[in-house]
Amino acid sequence: MASDDLVRVVVDQELCIGGGICEMLEPEVFKLDDDIVISSVISDGLLPRDRAAVAVDRCPGQAIAIVEGKA
């Protein structure tokens, strides 16, 4: 896969409602903190664009975003 196919994802912790769907979908990228029940990016945040779009779409708090630009 070419690096051009990769995008960076971020979590807006103000919007996160702790549903954990992101961690279920991409456990190598997202981690739900059990104490504060907020998700965060635990890796470099890089995902193939199609998988990143699924995480964005499935987030119930609309807290995940794709950062455009060089990944």
C-alpha cells in the first residue's frame, strides 16, 4: 500500500462519549481509557483512508476526524 493511501486520525476528547466503537474497529490505533472513559489515539494515527472513514462514520459522538495533508 502506498503511503498516499494513508491518512491520520485524531480524537476530539471534548466530543468523545466513550462508546468504544473505535477501539473495537481499530484496536492498534484507538484506546478507550477505562478510568475517564475517553478514547485516544495510541499509535501514529495512520490508517488506510477507507478504514479511517469507517471509524469516523461509526463514532457515536462524532469525535474522530481525518487530518488531511501529509500523513
